[in-house]
Amino acid sequence: MNQIPHISIVSPVYRAENIVGKLVDEIKKVMIQMNLTYEIILVDDRSPDNSWEAMKQISSKNSEVKSIRLSRNFGQHPAIMAGLSKTKGEWIVVIDCDLQDQPKEIEKLYRKAVDGYDIVLAKRENRKDGFFKKISSKLFYVVFNYLSGIEINSEVANFGIYNKKVIKSIAQINDYIKFFPLFVQWVGFKSTSIVVEHNERVDGKSSYNLLKLMSLAFNIIISFSDKPLKIFTFLGLSISSISFLSGCYYLFMALSGQIKEPGFSSLIISIWLLSGIIISIIGIVGIYLGKTFNQVKNRPIYIIDEKYGD
């Protein structure tokens, strides 16, 4: 009978055929040093390279490594949720596969967690990313924090250790749009963060560009915040106010005989006033309708195609 793991390590895999083996080796070194039972759950987000073949080979040689392949590319955060659904450990570590978050820091996170914390997040004060990646990531969090009304530190991402009750609570969140760091903050519990060493990317490049980050930010904001509704409402009311003042002006001009064209004043007033009202209505109804439409379909956020390992 297999021993129940004390720690489960979940890592979403994408374009990592050359580094997933090193990731597993580094995790194993740390776990042997900590002398704790563990399992490693790798989730292939339908990589276009040979990541899945590499994962299967690793699982065939290591009984503690379980590999999962999704039916298509669902995205990083659904892949994380797929891995979390298969964990058995008392503590769960989430770590990216690119080795920028270093497995050796898992021991530091665990030691802090057993001091009485349910969540310990890895804080990357000195990020080893390129200039564009740093700028795009910073812009993402500035836009997200402003529009969502929720403060998420740009130095904190997915890497951290979480008690199983935290993961169980996160799994109960039924939102169609998934964003793991936000879920972690939303569920609460006793949490802290510690500074960890951030490494340069070992192989390849990040799949997130500025456009993808902004798209992710927009989807998450629409799912978790009503601030865009308030902005659109404010915009509509502002236009309506301007149209009212403009209407008064053109009415005065018409009554004073300064406008000779018949019907000009009524046309301008109608266009400005109705445009403001229409923008307000479309903004409110459109956003809510789109948000509700995606949620009520109740589609699965991921579909598992294959599993390899125990």
C-alpha cells in the first residue's frame, strides 16, 4: 500500500520538455533532504512540444510522480486547478515549471508554515525577468488592482505552500474564470509571505505577453469586480450631463435667434442625450450579460485526457 504523502507538489507544464526532468530532480533532492513523504503532480496544458512524452518517461521511473494531460490548452490557472484536484497531501506546494521559482525554497516555505500559518507565499523581491516582462507584469497588476479593488502584490505569484483546508476551500469556488493568486487571497485563512531567491529562466520564454496579460486582467476583473460597471455608468452620466448643458446652450442660441437652421437644436440635444443614456445601458447590460452567460453554461474549466502514474 502506498504511503499517504505529507506534501503534494503541483506544477503546470507548458513548453517544458527540456526542463521538466530537472524540475523533478530538484524537487526530489529537497524532499529527500526534508525526509517527508511526497508526491509530484505534473499537469501538461497540452504543450505543442514533447513535454507529455518527457512527463510519461519521468513517471515511469518515479512512482511518486503523477502526470496529467489536459484535452486542450485551457491555460495556466485551470491547469493548476486540475493538479490540485488530485492532491492527497496535508500540505500542497504550487510551483511553475520554468525553474525561476526554485524548488530548494520549498523547505523554507514549509518551515514557516508549520510555525502556525495556513498559507505561506513566496515573495520575489529581486526578479530575474527581462525588462519587458517586468514592465508588462507591473502594468498588469496596476490595472488589475485599480479596477478590481483588490490589492495583489506583483512580487507574489503562484509559488507558495498551502494547507489542504485552503485548497479544499479554493476548489469550492465555482467561478468560470480562474486566477489562483486571487482565490488564495479571497478564501482568507492565516497567511504570510517570505522572501525567496528568484532564478533566471532556464529554457524557452514565457508564454505571457502584454496582450495576453491585459486579456487575462480584463477577464478576471469582469468576473470578480463591478468597478467597470461603475466606470461605464459614470461615463454615461458624464455624457448625459454634458449633453444637458449643451442642450441648454443650443436652446438659448435658438431662442435668441442665433441659430437659423430649423430643427438643429432639437437634433443636437436628442443625439447627445440619447447617446449618453444608450452608452450607460449597453455598458451595464452587456457586461452583466456576458459575465452571466459564461457562468450559467457551467462548462468544466478543464478536461483531463490522459493520466500516467499511480
